[in-house]
Amino acid sequence: MAKGLEQSKKLFKLTEHLLVITQIIAIVLIFIVSLYWFLDLIGSNFMGFMDPFINAIKKIMEFQFGKELKKGQQGLDGALFIFIMLVLTGLYILSQVKIFLTYSIEALDRQIKIAKEEEEKKFNLQLKAEAHRAILEYKNIILLVKISLKSILKDAFLNNNTTEVSKKQEDTALVMFYNLIKTTEGCNFSKDNNTLIITSKKFENIDNILDALTTAIEKLKFDLKNKRLTLKANIAIDVYTDKVLLKDVYADLKTLLKLNIPNEILCYGNFCNRYELIKKPHFEAYLKGTYDITEDENVWALVKKN
């Protein structure tokens, strides 16, 4: 629509320029005829070279308004007078047309502005819809949970008799955690040393998974506390499309675990973008900070809503 209005505006502008040129020609013509007429009245032949042109004008006027036009007492040439009046009338009409064109161009400018705003709004809505569809393609979840333990006695007694946590104990804690979360619907589990890998192909289950995760972590902390052990869980989560290989996402997500920020669910911005589309989410994201990973990357943390 805006393009059509702009074409109309260009046409009006061209017409306006042509009218200006016509007005200039008409004014010059009036000046020349008036000067010729004046010089003729005073008996000067200075513009005698214009005789053929003036005679042509007289013949046209005589053809239109009668073969003979009465002259005034001072030799007033009625043919030239009528011609000048006609040209002046034409100038007045052109000026009115020009005013109309000016108002029309201003009105077109307003319409073009409105049309462009509407087109921009539609374009933005289209981009938003396309972005929404693109984000919805991120429907696969990968969640990493790295378990490590620390003896409470180590903090209580600063001597050589402190109790060390064995790898077997950490493996046992990881199994305990797995047993607490394994019944979560739609999840698949695998293990990489002391890291539990949880995957799901249904992003709609994300809150159920996160709820189960936080509940299992709290339950495991309580159970281990009775054994004089404290739990440190490094957690990272991400989303990916079917076009991306899981191993590539896993390798990228492991960098979040290396930040060593325990007991918080870390994620990248693309997870936040996808999670924003969840209705009534159980968690909210806040910016944890910007870290130099492969490049400066914003890292977010998920916290449960009250």
C-alpha cells in the first residue's frame, strides 16, 4: 500500500514541477507581450522581430472572439488585452491547482507514514511469529548433574584425622540421586563418570523435570547430612533442536559445569528464550553473569518461584 501511495506522490510532485514550469513560461509570455504592446503604443519598433509571434496571437484571438476587436481611444489592442487576461486567468487556475497538489502531497505523506507504520507492524508481527516458530523447534532437553561430596568432619576438625570422601561414596550418592529422579516421566538417563545426563524430547515436561530435580537434591542433601556429608551439585541445562547432535550440545553444556557454581541450575540465553514460552512457569531466570567461555557469554540461573 505504501509503495502505491509513494508512486502517487511522485506523480503529484512531477505535476507540481510541470505547473511551476508552465507558470514561469506564462509569466515570461505576459512580460514579453506587455513589453511589445507598450513599445508599440509609444511608436518604438525595438521588438519588431516579435511581429510574427504577436500577429499569430492576434489571429488566434480574432478567430476565437471575432474577426475585429475594437481598439480604445489610445490604440488599445483588444486582442493582446484578451490574451493577457486569458494568460492571467490561466495563472490563477494553475496556482489553485498547485495549492490543491500541495495539500494532496501533504495528505499522501500522512497516509504513507500510517501505511509504513502498519506495514512495519505487520512485518514485526511476522518476524515475531517466525521467531516463535523457530524457538518452538527447541523441544529437546539435556540436563547435566555433577555430584560431589564433602565431609562435615573435615570442617569440624582441622587435623590429620579428618575423614576423606571416597569416589565410591560419590558414586553411591549419584545412584541415590538417580533412584530419586528415575521415575520422572519422559526422561532418559545416562552416566559420564560422576555426571548424570538426563534427556527428554518433550519440553512441555520441563517444570516437572525441574521440580523433580530440586526435590531430589533436597532429599539427597538431607539423607547425606545424617551421614556427616554435604552435597555439592553442579547443574546445567539446555535445549536443542532435532537438527543438532546431542554430543555437540553435551560438549557445549559441560563448560557450564566447569564454572563450578554449585547448587544452582545454570543455562544459556537460548534456554531462557524457550522457557519464556511456558505457561505459568514454576521457575524464573536471572542473569548470573557474563563469563569468558569460548567468547563472552551470558549465563543465567533458574530459581524456583515462591
